[in-house]
Amino acid sequence: MTTQEKERLTILQGTLDLLILRILILGPQHGQGIARAIQSQSDDVLLVDHGSLYPALQRLENRGWVAAEWGSSDNNRKARFYTLTKQGRKYLAQQTSQWRRMSKAIGRILGPEPAEG
Amino acid sequence: MFGRKKRRLSDFDSEIKSHLDLATQQFHEVGLDEREAHYAALRQFGNVTIARERFYEARRWRWLDALGSELGHALKKLIKTPRFTLPAVLTLALGLGGAMTFYSAFHSVFLRTLPFPGANRIYRLVTNTPTGPNPWPSIGLAMELGKLSPDVERVGLLEGFIQSYWILDGGSSVPVQTLSFDAGTQDIAGLKPSLGSLFKDDAFATGNGVILSHRFWKSRLGSDPTVVGHTLNIDNKRQPILGVLAEGAEVPLSPEADVYRPIKALTSQQEMNDTTCTALLRLRSGIQPEAVLPRFLAVAQSLKQGLGFLERPGLQTLRKAMAEDADLRFFIVCGAAALFLLLATANVACLFLARAAEKSWETSVRLCLGAPTLSLFRKFLVEGLVVALVSAGFGFWLNMVLAGSLRAWLPGGETLPGLNGTWDHLGVALFGFALVILITLLLGLIPMLQIRRLDLSLAVQEGHRSQSVRTKGRTALVVAQMTLATLMLCATALLGRSLWTMAHRPLGFKTEKLAMVRLLYDHHPKPGERWENPAFLPALRARSGIQSAALTFGFGGVAGMGIVSTVGRNAHIGEDGNSLAKTPLQLVGLSEEAFGTLGVSLIQGRDFKAEDAQRHVCILNREAERLAGFPRGKAEGQSFLGKEPTEIIGVVNDFHLFQDGGSTMPMRFEPLGRFRPDALFVRSTLSKKDLEATISSVMRETFPGVKPGSIDELNEIRGEQSLPHRQIIAMLGVFGGAAILLAALGLSALLSDSVSRRKRELGIRATLGATSERLIGQVMLQGLWRTGLGVGLGLAAALASGRYLQSLLFGIRANDPKTLGAVASLLLFLGLVSSLIPALRAASIDPAKALREE
């Protein structure tokens, strides 16, 4: 296992939904693409457990926050594409502000980051 | 999500596969070979099975799963406690089955769409008399209204549902029910043939031909497709079969008959005025019945001259007419069944409450451990649902069996609403389901109300012997059961006594060795034909074994046992200063020596003699004399004024040849002559067979064109006629008995429960010196006040509903103190008996043991 891999974090419970919705704001994406996007946008810190990704997508679809449709990917492979719905957008906005408040509050309690080194 | 199409697991699988393919390709692109790339993709994905499982769980309806397991659990629990389940299910099933039968009867009369075109414009023509509406107006009035009133679209005539005889080639006869109607009724009913044709003009002109009902054609003639054109010997006359009606075809106000016949169109106005029958009117659309009555009255006024009196027309909607014709017996029994359902529900609710009380400790622990109240409610609901559903299934089956056996069992059962083929399975099932939901809610809610009052800490501390559960709910239910049982028993006792009185009232004639023979003619009467036959009766009387004989016309009931013919010639007497003028009398034609043969005693005057046939004379019964306003004993020698004055030559005692109702018909007897006799009464010492042979041979010699039909001994008829009464009493008795049994058991269980929960208290009392008599008295008193309250409320309800009950009673008042008092005493006694066992248990409590148990 490389150092980089060791430093990767598993996503906090309950935040995966938020991250998926955030990624989908950029446009329709398939499961693999979402996982990759989360990983790359977090500078490879967040690791998506693929086993949880798909049930989570199903849950979001059930709640009506995302819609899904089969289509073909860039390299012409069949994939299921997810799109953010109007309801999902609303939920995302709500959750984002909540998350920001929460992380700020936790940050205050934990105090300033110690200098690296 | 609800309403959204569920995603298949296979679709999810293919998504995973496409994910792995994409990942494999990416790994391949960065340099791994195909195989390694595939494994890397799999490693990266992690456990596919877990992902599938999670998807599967997310997809399912959790609450449905929970409900399913709850159902299974409830079912298992109920099976494990048969001592609770069996009585609950049986009680409810009996109640539900009865209620469903009641519903199907109600449906056939009040709810279903009537299958006639323009059914809401069809009315029954009645004439208003001082004693209420008379459903048999003269044909003259009906036809005249059809001719003169622009409001009437069509007039239809119907003649009775009567018993006829189908004479087979071998000579034996089979009773069949026939119904006759005219062209108007055929049109109003919207009848359609499934074979052959309907009646055409020539059938109505000659009165010949028959149409078969689909059921008769199927069951008796084996669905023979070549039947049209053949003949059927009905009542000694060969009739061509013109057609077979479509399946389920219905004629308004009539049960399904076997054979339909045309009413021969009458031509003489006098005949139309003299003849009455059921008349249907279909009004033009947009016409209000209230608006047409004054116009109808004007038409009736113009007819008054010919009739000699005024018939005041009235209209009844088809449904009202159906409700009036519906057999009261059936509704009485069904009403009892519905009341029983209420009682059964109260009883089962009591059982549920007792169970909830038993489990209050378990429930409290669950609540303390954080079980949501809603889930407990669901648990109770599911239990109630299971019991109600099982009972409903059982009840539905019971209802089918009940309806089927009632149809076969009750004389004339096929004419009863709800049994006569207008059976609505879907409606009954829906009604049953609605009842199930109601009962479930009730059974689920009642224990919940108890839980809400539960003091948790106390209940848990006290453990299984919790006294914190109050018994108010159960007490109320037990009192309600007692109330219902009292009400039912009061109605049963009153109806029972009334029916008994009716069945055992003096008949006013001698039944011994008296036989009634129906006469079958091989031709229709011609207008103006006279029916004197001086040879027949003397020849018959001369035969050995024959004591006396007489011919009669027009006794209601002659047409068939227990079924009163709706056709009869009612005489009305001129409006000439006599109160009788407004009262229709049943006109009966009699030969000489008729009263002597029947054994009816004359109060005044004399019996008819042979020479009276040519004279205008009549005899009245007591009821007619009273209605006519003659002072008692003054009628003889008086005359009715009319076209020809008719002298009253005698008055006879009231007699009931057929028990067709509570009241005595006012009757006017006239000598035969213008009436064609329809029955022969014979008093003889001969056996039925010998009698038939004797009559046949005398008829061959002296009475051509006539054959004896069925021979019935009056003793037998009497027994048969009281059979329905006995059956009703038996059925009411069963329901009433079950009701008091349930109520008594409910009370006993409640008291017994209260004794076991108060064991400690009773033990302390016993230690402190309470004698066992005192303890017994205390428990008995508890039982007594509950019974007393229930009985009191029941009596009040019985008195309040007396007004409705009174119309069903004969010879007894609805508030008859003896009957009500007897019922009340019986129930109080039963209350005491059912308190006795718990009371004895209370007395046998060992104080030391009871206290040690704590």
C-alpha cells in the first residue's frame, strides 16, 4: 500500500449523497465517472467505496433527487447516466449550507490547524 | 417509491457490469494487460454481493415486509391460542354471515339498478281506500288512464304468481308457477327472448300460448333447442310454446315464474270494471307523479258512473311497491341477524380487551423499552384484521349456505328478496369487506384506548397481577351486550307469541275430513257464460263415503298454498249512503250448502239453496257486517242498492280458510252462477285416491271439460301454513338463544377476571372477618347491577322501537307487560347464574395463600 493510499479517507457517513449531488451539478454522469470525479476533485483524498456508491445512487433515485437513464459513454460503452432533478438541486443547496455551518462549528471547537512539519 | 416503477435487480447488475467494463478499460489504458485490468477493477469495486444486497434492501417496501411478518406472527399466535380464537371467529362469522344475507336482501329491493327501461318512470297504480292503498285497481281504471291521460306512456297488467299444473303425458301433474301479463307489461319489462318469440297480438287476443323461463327450460326441459312449436299441457289445456325468455329476464314486482302466459285482452267495459289486477304505469319522461294525480282523479271521476263508486288513484314507485311486497318474515330474521352482528362484535371486542389486559405487563415493558405506540397499534390492528378476515371468509361461506338452504327450506323461498336469484356476489363481498375494516378498527382501537390510560411505572412494578388496567371499557361492552340481548329477546318473544296466536287462532270452520280440490278447465270462459250445474253436486253427494260437497269461487289462497292470488273479483257496492260503499269486499261465489260443508256457523238467516242461483241475494261475514255499519243482528233482510238491489239473506261467523295475514277480510258471498267455480270442497270418509277416482267419474258424467287438479286436505294445508311461522320462531329462537348465551358468557368472564385480579383484596377482606356469604354477595351484586343496567336499557330500547314492531304483531301489544317482564326476569336470572361461578370462586379464596402470593 502506498503512502498516498494510506492517507486516503473513507467518506463520512451521510456525506456521500451530498457529494454525488454536487458532482452531478456539472452535468449527467455515470457511476464510475462520479466516483472518479469525487476522487480527483478531492485531490485523491476521498476514496469512494464502489460497493456503497450504487446503493446510494439507487436511494437518491428513489427519493426523486436524481433521474437515471441508460446511454453510452465517451468510449462508446453502455452506462447508466444520472442527472440532478429540480428537487435534488433544492436539497443540495439546503444540505450544502448546513454542511458549511457544521464544518465551521467543528473547526472552531478543534481550534486552528497546527503548522505543518 | 409508491407509484414509481420498481427497478429490477437485473438492471442494477448490468450497471455494475458496465462499471467494471469501464474500469477494466481504464486500467488497460494505463498499461495493465486485459486479465490484470479486470482483476484490478474488481478489487477497486469491492464486494459486489454486498452492493447487490444493499440495493435489494433499499428497493423493497419496508413497511410491507413488517406488515407481512406481523401478519404471520399474529396468525401463529392466534393458532396457538384456540381458546381465544375459536369463539371469537365463530361468533363474528355468525354475525357477519347474517349481516351479509341481510345486505343481499336489502340490495335486491333497495340498491340494485332495476333492469327495466325507464325504471324510474314506472309506478304501481293503487287506489286509496280508508284502510290504506289497495294495490289491485280495476282493469277498467288502468286502461282508461292509459287511454285518456297524456301523461301515461304505457299501461301494463299483471296477474298473480300462481300455482298451476303441468300435466305430463302419463297423466301425472307437476306443480309449476305461472305468471300472466299483457302486451303493456311485456313492453315495460323490456323482455327479450333467447329462443322463439315473445307474445304477439294473437296470443293476447286468444289467451293461448306460453313462454318458458330460462331456468325452467334449462332444468325441466334439458335446454331442448327444438322446444318452440311443441305444446305443454298447463292446467288441462294444451298450450303452444312460443319462446324461451333470456336468462335473468325479470318482470316488475314478480319473482321468476316457471311459465308465463298472456292475459287475454278484455273487451267488455263491464268485465274490465269487475276485474282487478296489478297495474303498472310508465309515465312520460319529465312528468312528476304528484302533478298527474289530480288529472288521474278527473279520469276516475268520469269512470264512476260505470263502476258505481269512485276509485281514487294513487301511485307507488317501483321500489316502494317492492318493499311493500317483500316478505316481512325474511326481514325480521335478517334484522335479528344484523343485531346479532353488533352483539357478536361487542363480545369479541370484550375478548380482545381481556387479552390486552392480560398482556398489560408485557405491553408496559415494551413501551418502557421505547416501542413506539404506533407499532403497538399496528400489532393490535393486525390481530383484529386476521380475526375479522378469517371470520368474514367463514361468514361469506355461511351466508351462501344460509341463503341456499333458506331458499330451499322456506315455502315460497324463491320469491324472497335476496334469495330469488338477484344475488350480488361482488356487492356482498364489498359489504363484508367494509364490515371487516370497521370491526378491525374497533378491535384495534379498543385495546389502544386502554394502553393510553396505562400507568407504566405502576404496571411494570405490579407485574402480572397488575390492577392498573381498568375494566370500564369491558363493563360498558358487557352492558351493551345485555342491552342488545334484551332487545333481541323482547322482539323474539313478542313475535313468537304473535305468530303462535295467529297459528292457533280459531279458524271458524271444521277441518276434519275436509278436502279441497282444484278444478282444471280445458277452455276459457266465454263472456256472459253461466255456471249453474244442477246435476254435478247432487250426483257427487249421492256417492258412498261423501258426506257433503260444495263448489266455490274466489277464496284467496285457492290459487296456491300460502300464496295469495293477486287477481280476484272484488265487488264494490254503490255509493248510496252506506259506509260499505267505500270499502272493497272480497267477493266469493258459493254453491248451495257451502257453509254446511265447510262447517261455518250462521249467525243469522240461512245457507244458500240451489234456487238462489237465479236471485240477487248475498250473505256477509261478521267483518263485512261491521264495516257496513249494520247494528249487530240487523243486516238480515236489508238490501244493498245497486243496479239490482241485492238482499242480504244471512250473516256468518268470520272464518280463516287460509292464514294469509292477521286481519279478517270483509267478505260478501253470492251464489255461483255468474262465477266459474275454481274449487270443490268435499267432506268425506274416503282416502285421497278413492276420492279422486270418485270425483273424476262423477265429473266425466255430469261436468264435461273439467278435471280435478290437486286434492289437499285442509288439515295438511293448515300444518303447511303454520310451518313458516314455526320456522321464523325457530330461527329467532336460535339467534336469541345465542345472544343471551354470549351475553351471559361475557358477564361471567368479566366477573371471573375481576375476582382473580382482586384476589389479594378479597383475601384481606376474608382475613379481616368477611364471611363467605358476604364475599359471594359482593360479587353477585357486581353482576346484578351490570345485568340490571343492560336489561333496563334493553327494555327502554324495546319500548322505544315498539311503534315499528307493532305493525308486525298480531293479537299482542308491543309493550305487553307480561312478555317484557318475562324476558327481563329471564335475563336477570341468567345474570345471577353467570355471576354465581365467579362468586363461589371469590368465596373459596384461601386468605393465607392469596396474601403469600404477593
